[in-house]
Amino acid sequence: MTATVFDVALHFVDTFGFGLCVVVQILTQFQTADITVRIFNFTFGDAKWNSKSP
């Protein structure tokens, strides 16, 4: 049985969807870490971090 365009599209959607979920999870983790660092810097006002910014 030859793969139809529909089968290929479904396979692509499955693969792309899974990859997209992984990317979103990774980005969410990085965003959460970045937000945590920002809150930490804002709360404690670390002078070493603030002096690095232009």
C-alpha cells in the first residue's frame, strides 16, 4: 500500500506536534527560570547583577 498525501500529512502533523510540545515545554522551563531570576534580582537587588547591565 502506497502512502497517500493524507498519510504523509498526518505523519508530519504527529511528528511536528510532538516536537512543538517539547519545544514549548523547554521554552516554558527557561521562561520560568528567567522569571525566577528576575524576581530574585528585583526582590534582593543584587549589586553584582545590576552593575553588569549597561
